[in-house]
Amino acid sequence: MAKSHGSKSHGSKGSKVWSAMSLVSALGAATVARKALDKVWQAGTGRKPPANPADPDVAMWEAVAWSVITGASVAVARMFAQRRAASYYVKSTGQLPPQLAKDDQ
């Protein structure tokens, strides 16, 4: 992968911009995914999702299902949002964000 020959301060600025873009996109995606999952869970089960799956009063199947569904869905939503943010960053700067490297696949 070709390295950028920009000044060190430009790289630092780009790093801060990417960090902010990445954080905002990840938090937004996680929030949207969680709200959507809450509605889907309620529609499917007729109950609100467990507020705390570790609570012993929550049925084990419900705690495990909610944890798995939430974890996977939020992770996928964050990944998609960060990929879109990275794509926008590349279009804006002409290079990948400093923290990302090309996958050799």
C-alpha cells in the first residue's frame, strides 16, 4: 500500500477527523439498531425487551436470545456505518483513514 507523503500535522488532523467520524457513525448506528430491535422484539414477543438480561427474574432463553440478537445486530450496524464513513473519508481525502489498512484478501 502506498503511503501518504503529507506533513505530520496533516496526518494528525486526518486522524482526529477520522476518529470523530468513526465515533459518531458507530454511536448513531448502535442507537438506531437498538431502537429497531426494541420494536421488533416487542412485536415478536408481545413484551418489552429485558432491561438487564443478567437479572435472575429474566428467563434464561430470553436473556440469551436478547443478548445474542442485540450484540450481533449492533456490531453489524456499526460495521456498515463505519464502512460508509470510511468511504466518505476516502472520497474527501483520496486515502484511507490513518487507522485503517487495506485487507490483503
